[in-house]
Amino acid sequence: TQKKDTLTAVGLSFKEEILNLSLNKKIKIAKIIYQDLINQNLVINSNNQDFQNLLEKKNFAGKLVSTTPDTYLLVETNLGANKANAYVKRETSHIISLQDNLVAHKITVKFHNASVEASPNPPFHYGGDYLAYLRFYLPANAENINIDREIPEIANKETAAFKPASVVQKYGLTELGFWLTTPAQNETEVTLSYTFPVSGANYSLTILKQHGLVSSPQTIDINGQTFSTDLQNDFKLEN
């Protein structure tokens, strides 16, 4: 495809530029790349299985791994081809209650699209309506799953029509997928809730970071006790 050819050409040019740099500059670039790997802003995969195993062990390969009873991950895919995701900020709150060996987890995600216009006008202006396909990953044994959303009137158009979420089991988790349009200069809100059985003494939570998303502020309330994270890395909370 044209995009693949362009990215390949950029990659080859970047490689050539790096090879011609001084040793000090090569070291600086290596440090930047390593830091982005640590912060899960880059992923690497290899055809060499031994090296691939090492990458997965270091959490550099983008593999979904969680060892806690409760797991949450949101993966956003911008399909508007307009770079609107660069204008979008999101905030997420978690309200978790533990009672009678049952966990009730309610999640609210607010999206704010600061794009100045509804349609892009490159090269003068990129952005526009944020047409995203959202994939939520929850525990495999999640039950009583419910999804609600709040959208502005301007988003009530055919391209923003809310369709039932697809529900499949993937990567040892439950995946929910659906479309959401956040118009330029507007906000949308998604509320997701579910329950699952677990002994209160054994409860723990992992919030996985979407690779490449620098930060995504999260607040967590567990039976009245509050925690917070910018989610610059995977976040794990143990009881």
C-alpha cells in the first residue's frame, strides 16, 4: 500500500541517517528509544524466536499479559484518517466495590476533542471528528456487562450510529468492540460496568496501557479508598 511504502522509505532513510551520526549522537538516540520502550510508547517484534521471547519477557513486544483477577485495557483506533486523535484527551474513573465475594466494577471514560473544525483541511488544519473504534478488554469471567454512552446532538448522524458491541474472548480476556464518534469541540462519555466472582482477600487490579498513548489519567476508587495514575506504564494495584 502507499502508506506502507511511505513508512518503509522513511525507515530506510532514518536508518541511513543514524549510521552517519557520531557515536555520541547514536548513544543519545539509543537512550531515547530505550526510554520509549520502557514507557511502552514503542514496541518491537522479531522473526528470531529467541529474541522475540526476550522482548516479550521485557514487555517490549506489546503482548497482553495480566496476572490479576481484574484487568482493564482500552485500545482506541482512529479510523477517520484525519489525525483527530492528536486533539483528543481522555479521563477515566473506576469505581470498584467488593462485597460477598463479588466484584462490581464501573468505568467511566470521558473524551474531549479539541479539534477546531469538524473536517480536516490539510496542510492548514488536521483533525476533525474523532471516529474511533473502541476495544475494551475485561476479565474473561466478567458478567452482567452493561454499556451506556452520552453524546452531543451533533453526533447523532449516520456515521455516529451506536451499534451493539461485539463480544469475543481474546488473549484470555473478554473483548468488547464498538464505534464512537466524538465531534470536534465536543465531549462524549462511555460508561461500562461488569461483575465477577472473587474472594475479597484475593482481589487485585491491572490497568494495561495502550502502547503509543503517552498518558491516560485514571482514578480508582476501591470501597472508598482512592488511587490515581497517569498510566505512563501498566498500573497494578494489589489488595
